[in-house]
Amino acid sequence: MAGLLHDIGKIGTPDAILLSPGKLNQDEWKVMQQHVHIGAEILGEHDSPLLQMARVIALGHHERFDGSGYPHGLVGDAIPVEARIIAIAD
């Protein structure tokens, strides 16, 4: 259930970027990458384990095992397992 919220931060991304038919330029890509932070901010800090997991997933679902992902360039086991699962499913 928490995984369903992984891209909630995209509501803060302009439609012109979300709906762009072609490859994003460097500035647009930087804006798109902010959706993970926006999502974490929307989800906030809660006592609910479900919302805590949703926040972890929102922040980590674009990290890559080799460290090439974003926003933090986490490597391997440093990426929360929940975020790794959603990255595969996404």
C-alpha cells in the first residue's frame, strides 16, 4: 500500500515536464528529480508505520544499486529494501 504513494511528489512537477513527449533537457531533468523530495515533504513525518514506509519509498525509489541513482547516490544495501522493491515494480 505504501508503494502506491511513491510518485506523489509529481503533483509538484509542472505538467510541461511530466507530459513532455521527448527527452528532458538538463534543467527539466533537475526539476523532475525534485519529485522525490516533494513526495517526502508531502508525506511528512508520522507515527503511522505505513506513512513512514511510504516516505522511505518516495525518497529512495530512484536510487540505483550501482550508486548512479538519485537523490543521494546510495549504493547497494544502503538503499532501503522497500525502495528497491518499488524501483523494480515501477
